[in-house]
Amino acid sequence: MPLLNTAIEPLRFREALGHYASGITVITSHIDGEQIGFTCQSFHSVSMSPPLVSFSVMSGSASYPRIRQAGRFAVNILSDEQVEISQQFARRGTDKWHGIEWQESPLGNPIIVGSLHWLDCEIYAEHAAGDHLIVIGEVKALDLQEAAATQPLLYFKGQYRNMRHA
């Protein structure tokens, strides 16, 4: 029987959670003529009525304060053909939007062209949780792509995966 350890080592904790496959999203917003975005793997559905989703972001995020100021965001659910986009939006201190084709959502958020699906949200609530913030958004618009061959981009054991090679 495993012993109860009151001091979980962060790297061991991260490794354990890496055994849970997740989809990859890019959270985007737009304020004062500036597009904002970051890669996010901690995205979840919350409620059907009202339609709520959530994502977690590090408390020290450079991007999130601008999204909070805008009061709205889009969730771009990436396809398995968008690994480079995920990597580009995961980097700090670079022009994340360089070469990215996008269009405006009904709420004015950037939608990354080629994403599997997108959800257009207004910030509904925010909760502090350790070194992260849990942001809840109310979905105001969405788009479901009907391309049967398109698959989601997955992340598992520290690597990008897809349904064909999971």
C-alpha cells in the first residue's frame, strides 16, 4: 500500500497527471487593437444550463490580465494538424500571432482558422486555486466544423498525440 506523502514533489505530480490525455486549446481575446492568446491544455466543460466552460491559467500569466480586461475570450480547439500553432502560442516573449490566419468571432475574439471547433465566451467567474486561476466562461456562440477527417490534437505523457497514433 502506498504511503501517504504530505509533501508531493512537483515533478512527480506533473508526471502523474501527464498520464491523463487532454485536448489542446488556444485561448484568445482582443482588446485595444491587440490580439492575445496562449496555449491551454486545462480546458473543461462545466455546465449545460447555462452553458459554461472553464480553463486554468497560471496566476503570473502575462496574457490573462488583458483577457480579464476584455471580459471575453474564445476557446480554439486545435486539430491534429495544428501542433506548430500550439507550440507558437506556448512561447513567452514572441509574436505569437506571426503568420497566424484568424477571423473575428461574434464577440470580437480572434478565431484561429483551421481549428477543429471554437467557443465564444464572456467571463462568468474567476477563482484563485494555488498558483493558478480557474476562469469560467459563459458560451455565447460556437462553431462545429463538419470535416469528418479532422481529428483533435491531444497531449499525453509530455508529447503531442493524435487519435490515429495515440
